[in-house]
Amino acid sequence: MKREIFVGRVGIGGVHPVSIQSMTNTAATDVKGTLAQIRLLRQAGCDIVRVAVPDKTALAPLRQIIAKSPLPVIADIHFDAALALQAIDAGANGIRINPGNIGSNEKLKGVIRLAGQKKISIRIGVNGGSLEKKYRKAGLSLAQAMVRSVLDKIKFFEDQDFFDLKISLKSSNVRETVAAYRLIDRQCDYPLHLGITEAGTFFTGSIRSAVGIGSLLLDGIGNTIRVSLTASPVREIKVAREILRALGLLDRGVELVSCPTCARTAVDLITLCERFEEKIADLDFPGLLKVAIMGCEVNGPGEAGDADIGLAFSRSRAFLFKKGKIVARLEPDLALDSLYDLVCAAAREKKHG
């Protein structure tokens, strides 16, 4: 079990569930726009948000953002230890730094000292693309070099009597990232922040993140995650939640299963499933509900008999079922709305039951 730390009210490590993070892509100087995005992230299921602090013009707005944010705010700092100090003074719930680019050891000690006084956590982030040259030694893989780097940094923090750390070792290379996390997991008890950095667009980045983050979580490695996409941060949260749900680590929301379609399918199942996903996108389901949409009698309700609620089609009819038992026979064009009504009724029952 990893050490327990907190970012605001969100516990990381210990017995806490895996938390989801994202990062705003609005300028910190745009307080209104940044807060609006944070609210959308919270609504989508985000637990912790990171805000970039590129220069001193972001500091006064950062204070306003922290004061009004519905989520704990981590200040993302590079190159300038003075910005880290001022972000902590502005009320940041945590800071993310790369000790290799933050300045001299004396400046880093000042950041550590103030974070300790304010009782906030620090994320040590080591990225493969910005790894210091001294760690790129012959005979070391990228994973080994990243681990060597982060272990040296951990020792420096521990020498300053600071232990409220979480660790990340990210690369755009999925294999190297997974290897690095497996190595560090055996060598320290600090909570681990998982992610594939620079993963790519929504399509490719989602796949690469699911492979990398998912394989580690299946091994029991990882305490908090970010899916890094060249896409809206809100879409990052949706992908992260699906990864956790697929692994049985998230017991909230609607899990949709559907068949891949074939010549037996008599309806436009692809469009129906896309429409259903749009309808449930903002539905706050208080538990986990498995919903199946199947294109023919072969796949539903029989093969989807374990779904809480399901919809299947024959050549001329639609069938609503619960736990494999048909509860209604409908005209196909009425089926999707009827399915959605059942899901909403289940949500109300769950909330009040």
C-alpha cells in the first residue's frame, strides 16, 4: 500500500480510490473561462485540476481561480522556483514541478520548505523527453534512466524532511512508460500518478492511454491518473472514466455494451448507440448500471443477459429486457426513448432507494 497524501480534500494513495485529473487549456489570466472549464470538468467526473502558471501574470488570476474552483487546484510550474513559491502563497492545493528544470538546489529547498509549512503535496514529474543528460548513460534504458532520476530527486526531498510526494514517470513511448512505473513501484512507497504524455489526438491518444494506464492498473499500480489528449480536457475525463469502469475501479455511471453489427442487423445500430451515448452523457447515475444494445436475437437478450437493462432488435420488432427477461415489445422507432426512460427510472430509484 502506498503512502497517503492529500490534494485539497482528495486523498491519494492509502485506501483511497484511483482519482482522475486533467489540466485546463485556457489561459490562467482568463479567470472566467478557466473557472467555466473547471466546472465542466467537475461535471464530467474530474477530481483534481491542474492549471499552468507560465509567468508572473498568471499569479493574481490563479488566486481568484483557486478561491472559486469547485475542484482542488494544482499549480503547474516549470523553470522558475519563484513562481512555485508565489503559487503556494496564492493558495494552491498542490504543485507540480520537474526538479530538473526548476533551478538550483537552494531554490528547490525554498519551495520544499514553504510547501511543508503550508502542508501541501508536491508532484515530482520526470518526463522522458526532458530527462537530464547525466541520466542518459550508456547501458540504461529510458525506463531505467527515468527511475534513476526520480529516485535521486526523492532522496533530495527526503533529506529536507519532506514526504508529501506523488511521483510520475511519463514518456510518449507506452512500453517505456509502463516499464518505468513497474520499476519505481517496487522501489518506493509514494503514490504514483499515471499517464502517457503527449499521447496524441482523441483517437490515438485514447488507445495508447488505455493500453498504458490500463495495464498498470491491472497490476495494481497507480493511484491517480490523467489521460493526456490533444482534445478537450472534458474528453480526457470521459476516457479516464471508461478506463476505470472497464477495470472495475469505478462503480458509478452507465456502462454501455453493444454488438459490432453484422448482416443479421436490421436497424442502424451504430447511429442508435451514438445517439444513446449522447442522451446519457450528462446523466448523473448514482451507481453502476450496465446497459446493452444488441442488433439481433443472437446477441440479445441471451448473450447480454447479465445487463441490468437491454434493448435488442429483430427484423420487425424491438425488445426491452431486464436481466435477460423481456419486459416490453415495441416498434423499433420508439425503442431508444423507451430504453432511456428505463435508465432514468433506474437512476431515480437508485437515488431514493
